[in-house]
Amino acid sequence: MQIRVEVPDELALRLSPLQDQLPQILELGLREWNADAQAGFSGLAEVLEFLANLPSPEEILALKPSEALQQKIEDLLKKNRTVGLTIEEERLWQQYEYVEHLVRVAKAKALLKLRTL
């Protein structure tokens, strides 16, 4: 299949030597685009990055969702109670649940660590 796309001149100059690789470039771009849109880990990335920094037990116990993340969760809960979630929203909700589980495990381990000190 052929698709015609108009791009700015500067981008056309950069793409010109890569013409044979455009399908692969587009595929990688689409994967990245989809990853950003989904999983969203759009509000969850900050939580995962926080945990990846190996915070102290006290920092873990103090962890709360950002206002933006909390608002997304509340919006999904409200929509689920009223009209229901789309497939994409359901997937996002499952991701929120999984990260919440990880945070709960981290908090439980942090509490145990503090109690043994």
C-alpha cells in the first residue's frame, strides 16, 4: 500500500537519505506513540520513577498520588459507575490497579523494615 505524506522541507531533507528505512522508522515511531498514549503510564511514570530511585522507608510510606493522577483515577471511577469504561480506559484502569498493588507491597515492606530497625 502507498501512503502520501507531506512533511516540512527540513524534515524531508533529513528523511531523504533514509527512504528505504521509512517503514521501519514509522513502525518504531508508532510503537513509541502508542506507548505514550497507553499505559499511560502517563500518570504512573512518576510513581515508577520514584520507586526506581530506591527511596527510604519513610519516603515510601509518605508516597501519595499526584493531584493529576488522583483526578484521573476519580474520573475513571465516576465514568465506570455511570456509563462504563471503554476498552482503552479499562486497560488504563488495570494498569493503575497494578501500580497501586506495587505501591502497597512497597509500603508493607517499608513498614516491616522500620519495625525491625
